Amino acid sequence: MHEELENFERNHVRDLVEPPPNSSPYRYQPGVSSKEGIDYEETFAPVARLEAIRILLAFAASKGFKLQQMDVKSAFPNGFIEEEVYVRQPPGFESARFPDRVYKLRKALYGPKQAPRAWYARLKSFLLKSGFVMGSVDKTLFLLSCGGDTSIVRIYVDDIIFGGSSHALVSSFAE
């Protein structure tokens, strides 16, 4: 819990504020789902099918591409949320100066159902701005052509498989 809260501070995930009038902030606990009524139905985040990952591995092997896998630590707190969401301070970690205040979220947490959608939206935006093209059928696949070289990115929740035809292209993505 300490590590998670420190990560929230580093990533500016939340602000300690006065509770808004007529609000009922919920208690954040990892693994607890969203509060109904706050984009509760909009939870879609594309997830690569196992068959699609197998095809990527076979394609990469046939072309001699080097693939790498990255588990993005703290992926969801890097996704921005558009809704106004307030959460109570975690028990045992309340502010000594402001015990009655609540946190207004700037970014997603792991508990709310919107978290995967927010993370995917931010990563997709970054990839598209970087010149990648999203698959027309498979929204978890992104391709970048640079001269005669190709770079591939596949998203699976908070994991990324990436690779390409040149070491330089793969290294530039990993940075």
C-alpha cells in the first residue's frame, strides 16, 4: 500500500480537496469495481486475443524481428479520466491535517472499471502521435514504417509486446 500511495504522489494521480456538496465519495480499495453512475457502462478497453498474439509471434519469427515484452508498472494511474471522481482517504493513511478531505482523481486507479479504457486511450494517443497506424480490424495492433523498416506494437491490458525489423527502431521504442 505504501508503494502504491507513493506512486500516486509521483504521478500526480489525485488532489486532496474539500468534499463537494451532496457527494458520496467511495472508498478506494485495489480490486474493487467502480461506483455505479460514473461511466459505469463505458468500460471497454481492447484486449488482444491469444490467437492474435500467436500470429504476431509467428510473423516476427518468419521475418527475423526481435520482440520484447514490457509489463507497464503503474499503467492505469497513467491514464487520464474525464469524469469527476472523488474517493475517501484510505483507512490508516488519512491526512493528519485534513482528515475530512477527499481525493479528487486526476488519473485512473486500478479499482475503477474505467481504468483500462483510460490507459488504452492515453497509450493509443501516444502511438498515433508517434506515427504508428492502428490496425483497422485489430485495435490492439499498431504499425510504424520507417524507410524500409517496420515496428510493431501489440497491447494486452497493461502489457506491451513490441519489436521490429531493426534494432535501432526497437531500441527507440523501449526508451
